[in-house]
Amino acid sequence: MNKSTVQKVTAASLLVALGIIYGDIGTSPLYVMKAIIGQREISKLLVYGGISCIFWTLTFQTTFKYVLLTLSADNHGEGGVFSLYALVKRFGKGKLIIPTILGATTLLADGIITPPISVTSAVEGLGDIVPNIPILPIVIVIISGLFFFQRFGTQKVGFFFGPAMVVWFSMLFVLGFAQILQHPAILTALNPMYAYELLVEYPHGFWLLGAVFLCTTGAEALYSDLGHCGKGNIRTTWVFVKIALVVNYLGQASWLMNQSNHFLEGRNPFYTIMPHWFVLSGVIISTFAAIIASQALISGSFTLINEAVSLNFWPRVTMKNPTNLKGQIYIPSVNTILWIGCILMVLYFRTSSNMEAAYGFSITIAMLMTTVLLNYYLIYIKKLNRILIAVIITIFAIIEIAFFAANIVKIKERWMFLFFELFIFMTMYVWFFSRKINNKLVKFTNLTEHTAKLQELSNDTSIPMYSTHLIYLSKADRNYEVEEKILNSIFAKKPKRADVYWFFHINRTNSPFDLNYEVIELLDDKVIKIVLNIGFRIQPKVELYFKKIVQNLIDNKELNLHIKSDGSTKYNSEPDFKFVIIEKFLSVENEFAVRDGLLLHSYYMLKNMSLSDTRAFGLDKSDVVIEEIPIVYQPITKLELERKVVS
């Protein structure tokens, strides 16, 4: 069923949306105003201009671009950069691959600083209660515990997220509203002229956009989580969330205008607007909100890598389903990488103020890449007026390029990120383009031309029976084709005789949750090809699906295995299945162009490090035979040999 048809707006669904969608953007009041003011002298132009920039950024970027426009670009109810790419890739003719890789890379890269900045900002509030309390050990314990419990899933605690975020946003609203009552004139800060004056008249005001941008960093993650709640629930809850956020920002600004000091002196406006008796409770609530924000980002990273694997952007890695909750996965390797990255960020930056200086740069790139993909969606799928599209995309591009320019200075604070980002980008680039080169040189043949020979082999009792059911995984998209190397494997020096020859093709569809199959019987009960159409968010458990398909064929009497032997015995009721996996390796006899050579050698190095086909496709090792064959690309020209006559 199309997921978009079942995401109805109910009280329960709205609560779920609050719990898993708004963690990142919802915790931004912890550090945004502090980042804008910094060490600068508090003035009306700075405070009012900062609030105006925040409000209009939330309006244009979050509300208009993502909540109203981008959420419409759903792929059967799913969102995110890979879902959007799957929708529009046929219109881009290969031009959208790099923007997609960049968008995914930058989203993952900023994933190692979002948990540290959220948790550290929350825990630092304890310093107002217990001076000299060691903040870093507490932050490290919280983050480490969060990553440790990923292996158990979040089904048991997930029900708590919604009510916790209701408390969080309610707290934001109440604290902000109480301060606004003391300085109602702060409401005039929503006038866009204050934003203009800040950027133009305030000394180096343009560069403050780097701090302002922190208020909308969670917008990209909001789109990625579309499939969990549906656009109706997100749009409805965003009204409440935006009001709470804006009121809290206004409250912090009101306090800044009313307090006597001209500088913050290390204080955080978020905590200073709290009554002293409430600070401890506020820190606890903030910490829970930061944990929920981090959890949403970690789960989003797992989903992103799962989609990358399915769309051939990432090597196959171990994936687990810790609970029975649909779509919830756990990827140990990604969990470990994110955990190590987060701990290193905490140890390197030490305070949330230092993290603010490095945060947000990558997300501007991610947003720009989404704008590129969104342009194709509006032109080719929505088919809007080209002039209207040009206006919309130009507005987004100007805003995002301005944010990118203001954030570019953060490179000096985040140079260590470049290695992490380069690793992710190169992995996706190498894997995608190497597979294209690899697949381009695979030779296919018409299977119908070999059915008679297969039947002859199957009936030849002089050849030992290899298996009752012999199954090959095939990459051939056409129903009547198969790789030449598969036929070479069957008719090798020791031919593989079987009662039934199966050729199993996995077709990754552009829809996230497709799961259906086609059966092409090329020779009655003897040579059969199965095409499994599977969405890019579903793990390909090949053996499980294959056995289920065979059982369906038998039950429907489409396959006469209920009459003849199916390979089972009185000692074992399971049929005799044998899967053959053909592993390729590079031959030493190759001539490469420099680019192709680097790509292919890197590809096979990554392939050796990644998950084997047996584990990736959920195959039982006892049912699998692995054959290794050399692959020769552009073989060396044969030498002309001349026989020497000896007198």
C-alpha cells in the first residue's frame, strides 16, 4: 500500500511527529541567540536584527521551502535526498549524481556534530547551578549511552518521545511569553527592515548569517523524516513548533534588551530567562530534548545508508532489525563511525560555543543540492510554469548562497571535517561509477537459445546430480537474458546438472516499499527466471523471498514439484536448494585509462572490505557455492610470435 495514503492526521500521529521530526530544529534555541551575540556588545540593532533574520529564515527556508514545497516532492510517501533523486534521476541524464552524492555526504558529515552541540548546550546549563561541574564527562557518557542502546532499537522508548517534545515546546513558549510581557516592543523585531539593517549597517553584519543559519539546520532532516509521519502531520505540527520557537527567540531577545550588562560574559540567554528555581528542571528537560534530537539524526543516518546501498551509492554493510517496527534498522559500522566522530568532536571543541563556530557549513551545501534536485521535480513532475519555477529557485539559491558564503569562514574551524566528508564522498563516487564501468562490460546472452542444452544436461544421468534446484543471481534486466559467465559456470569442465535451473534477478525500483515478483518460465518446470521488484528501503533477503515464491508456485500448481521429487527426503523436508555466487576479481592482464583504473582498483578494494553477497542477500552459507572468476578489462593485445626454424 502506498504509505502516503495511510498517514492520516490524528492526535496520536501528531504526537509521533513531534517526537521524531523536530529534534534538531527544535533544540536550536539552546545555542542560536548565544551564537549571534557571542562576544559582541548587546545593542538594539544586533538583537532586533538577529531576531528578524531568524524569523524570516524560518519563514522562507523552513516553512516555505521545506514544509510547503519540498514535502510535496514525496516518493510514495518517502522523503530525503535519495528519495528525491529516485524521483527525478530519469530527467537528469546523469547530471544529478554528483549533487545527490554531495547532499548525502554533507548530511552524514554534520551528523557527527549535531549530537555534541545539542547535548553539550543542554548540559552546560548545570554550570549555573553547580559551578565547576565537569561538563565533558557527562556529555561523553550521555552520547556513548545513546549509541550503545541503538542495537536494541527505540521501540520501547519511542512512545516517550512525543510527550517529551510536547513538554519541551510548551516550555519554550511559556518561558518566551513571560519575557515578552516585560518588553512587548520586541515584537516589532519581526519587521524585515531590521534584518536588512543588520546585514547592511552593522559592522561585518553579513557574516552573522553563519550564526543565524543555525536556526534552520534541522529543515533538511525534517524532509528526510517525511516517511515516518506524512506531510499532513508535519505541516500541522509545524504551526505549533514555529510559534513556540519564535516566541522563545523573542523572549531571549526581550531579556537581552532588559538586562543591565552590555556583554553576555559567557551566559546563555536560553537559561538566563528561566526562574532560578526552574533551572535544574530546565536542564533535565533540555537534555532529554537533545537526546531525542540526536536519536532522530542517528536513525536518519541509518536510513540514509540503507538507501545508499540499495541505489548502489555505498558498499553493502551489515544491517540488522532490532525490533519488529517497520523501517527501523541498525547499522553497526555507521553507529561506530558516528560514535567515534561525536566523541572526537566533544574532546576537540570542548564547549558548545566552539562547536557553534563549526556547525552549519555542510548543511548549506545539502540545502543547495536539494534545491538543484527540487528544480527538476518542479519542471518535469509538477510541470509548473517555467517563469514561476525560475523565481522560486532563484530566491532559494540567493538565500542559500548567502548562507554558504557566510558559513565559508567556518572551514578553518572544521578542517578536520574535510577528511570525514572526503571519505564519504569518495566512497559513494567510487562505488557508483565503478559499478557502472563494471556492469557496462558484462556480456549477456539470450537464455532461450540455451534452454535445449540445459534440458539435455538435466536429463543426462551420466553426469552426477549437482543439486535439485540450482539458483544463480543475475544482473540481466531483460527477462530472456542472462550473463555469459553464468552459462559458462553451468557448462564448465564439471557441468552442474540440476532438475530445475533458476535465474534470480533483483530489480531495485524507484518506489521505497515495492515488493512483488514476476515469473518467466522459459522451459516448463526446467528453466525459470524470477524478477523480484523491491523498493530501495527494503532489505533484499533473497533466500527467504525465493523460498516463499517457490512455495507459492507449488501451492498454485504452477510448478509441478508436487508431482516429482523436490529434493527433500524423509529425513529432511526442505528441498535441495543450491545458490551459486560468482565473485569477480581483477585480472593482472588489464590496460586501463587512468581514471577507470583508479576507480576499479578502489572499487574492488572496497568490495573486499564490504559485506559478502552471501550475508548481504541473507543466504545460508550451507546453501551457497562461491565461484571466483577473473575479469579482464581491455585485455593486452596478443603478441605476434614467430617460430624460429633450427637448422
